Amino acid sequence: MPWVNAEALELRAMAKDFAQGEIRPYLEGWDAERRLPDEIFGKLAEMGFLGMSVPEDHGGLGLDLTTQLLVLEALAWGDAAVALSVAIHGGPVVRALLDHGSEAQQAMWLPKLASGEALGAFALSETDAGSDATALELEARRGPEGWTLSGRKRWVTNGDRAGLLLLFARTGEGSDGISAFLVPRDTPGIEGMGRERTLGLSASETAALDFDDVHLDDEALLGPEGQGWEIARGSLVVGRMSVAAQALGIAQAAYEHAIRYSREREQFGRALSDFGATREKLARMAQRIEESRALLLMTAGRWKVAAEEGTVLGRAGEDPLHLPASLEAAAAMAKVSASESAMWIADEAVQIFGGYGYMRDYPVEKLMRDAKGAEIYEGTNEVLRWLVARDLLHETEGS
Ligand SMILES: Cc1cc2nc3c(=O)[nH]c(=O)nc-3n(C[C@H](O)[C@H](O)[C@H](O)COP(=O)(O)OP(=O)(O)OC[C@H]3O[C@@H](n4cnc5c(N)ncnc54)[C@H](O)[C@@H]3O)c2cc1C
């Protein structure tokens, strides 16, 4: 496979073995109990998977993005809730620290994130600020000795378990009035408002968090004041690719279950896989996985070049391939493509399983429930298409 190096394939194989041995045997129980056990995070840390994106000099594995995405896909093939947790921690949270953290902030947080001592969470959405995240209201007031936060965040993945919140708060007017903060989760005044009850990803921790006059030191500000929205956008480029990888893992799992079951199950004296209708479904499933994976890997390749050039947001000077979309839009397309593939494939897998597919005792209904989430978080697919169209038309934000 010329576009993926040997190290990446080795790590992917390790992650697949890990998912097979340490995740798949337990996922039904985790889904039913609506929680991931502490032990799985210890095991993920031992394997280095919580430090994939952290450079080696800060205690991580320092893997390139393509390798991280292959590992994430393998973890999601095990369980999408585990992969989502890792994707947010190692994706936008670590990325924002690497791109905007001071030396002191990086030295303080990256080793803890790499070792799993602190899990990262991304706290942007609020009750009335979802797709229009720039409408967020949680307020950060500057005082003589730091900052005070008041307000509420909604739908924070890893929200209760996290050690570090990458939090976006209002420090002024409009999108230039948003700033990013590194907030230790155990800061007095932060209260978990309980886990949301979700359709899928039941074991994932989606929590609301209340901030009641939470005091932060000056050093908690990440990047310059007022740059929070740019920081969020930049880190979401990687975040959306991570969600795409997670969705691909779901798609791959659903496809494999469908292949196996269609060979085993007989009706009218023949295996389901003998029927033209089933064969067409299987062929389309495989095609969609290949298409989405190819787009994701190509976008990861583009990201590497853009990260080196400092052009992750905006357009690079010369694009030899004359690709229509900027990298930010391509990452959005990769997320839309993979999440829609996952949803469609999981739906078709349930159909191939027939009545059994609809039963909790069989694996595919969970995959369908899990896949739906990826069409919503890190930007709904409608809003991401809007972002893509704006990019293609060279319009600026807000138009
Ligand atoms: C499982 C889960 C985990 C999550 N984890 C996190 C997290 O870790 N951190 C975080 O900050 N957030 C998280 N979220 C929140 C998520 O990012 C938001 O739910 C999402 O951005 C959509 O916002 P909303 O729910 O307010 O929907 P709304 O913005 O109210 O949208 C409702 C519908 O209207 C459509 N719509 C809205 N605006 C437009 C438009 N301009 N054009 C066309 N259609 C539009 C949307 O596509 C959607 O279909 C999570 C959500 C879920 C479900």
C-alpha cells in the first residue's frame, strides 16, 4: 500500500488486535450499562493510543496524522464510543495545544494527556449555540488576577472523566470576542449536570457542565484573547478527520457483519449472498467505504503539507492538482462522506440481517445507532455542506 507506510500498518494491526481482544468482548455490557470502565482508559494509555498525537519529547508516540486515523478507525471497529473519546482527546484538544500553547502550557499538559493522567474534552457547544457556535454565551471576565467563567456547556464528550477542558468562552462581541481556555476539570465551581441519555454511543460520556464563578489564572488563556474561534476552526479540521475515521470504523464493522451473515443465513434454500439484491448492497457498501477512506487519507496527506506551510486555514498559494476545495472544506467533506457512508451501510446491514438485525442481541442495530451521531457532532452534515459551498464560492464566514 504505497500511500500508507509500514509503521502505520503495524500500528493499525496493533489497534485492531487491541479492539478484538480488549474492546469487542465487552462492548455489549458497556452499551447496556451506559459507561466505559476506567480500565479501558488505562489499557488505551498503556498502548500509547492516548498519546498518538503528542510529540515524543512530551511523552507521546508522535505519530503522523494518517497513522492516527488508521488507529482510530481500528478502535471504532471495536467500539465507536471508545474511539470518540480518543478522537476528541487526541484530535482537537492536543492539536490546539500544539498549535497555540505556550511552552509552559505544553509542558504542563502534553505529558499528562499522553500518559492518560488527564483526558481531554472539547467544550464549545451550548444549549442555544450548536451549529452557530459563535453565538456562545459562557462568559469569561478578566479580573486583576485572572479570569472568571460563568455559564453552561452542553454535550461535552468526556465531560465528567476529563482532566482538561479546552473551553471556548465569550470575552467580547461577535466571533472575534471568543477566547480559548485550558481549564482543569477539577477547578472549584465546575459541576457536572449529569450524563445525557443518547440514542447511540451509549457508553460515551456526553455531559452538560455548569460553571459558577470559576476562577482561572492568566495562564489558562490559550493563544491571544479573541482568537478562540480561529483556534476552534483550526483544531476542528483535525477533529473532523478524526470523526471521519471513527465513522469508517463503524462502516467497516457493519460491512463485515453483513458479509458474514449473508453467507451463513439461508432462505429459499440459498444463502442470502446468492440473491442479487444482497450482492448489490454488499458491492455498494464496499464502494462507499473505499470512497470515504480514500478521501480521508488524501485529506490527511494534504493536511501534513498545509501544517508544514502554516496554511491549514485559508488557501495554499499554488495547488498543483487544482482541487476545488480548501483543506478546511476537504476535512468537512471527509467527515460528511464517512458519516453518511457509515449510516447508510449500518442501515443496509440491519436490513440484510432482517428481523434479527432489529434485535439487540445482534451487533448491527448498535452500529446504526452509533453511526447517527457522526452525522451530527463536530458540525452537522448540513452545516458542513454549507461551509463547503461557502468555500467553493470563495465567500467569507458570516456570508
Ligand atoms: C453524541 C454527541 C457528542 C457531542 N460532543 C460534543 C463535544 O464534545 N463538544 C462540543 O462542543 N459539542 C459536542 N456535541 C454537540 C454537537 O456538536 C452539536 O449538537 C451540533 O453542532 C449541532 O448543534 P445543535 O444540536 O444545537 O443543532 P442545531 O444547530 O439546532 O441544528 C438543528 C438542525 O438544523 C440544521 N441547521 C442548523 N443551522 C443550519 C443552517 N445554517 N443550514 C442548514 N441547516 C441548519 C442542523 O443541520 C440540524 O439538522 C455533541 C453532540 C452529540 C450528539
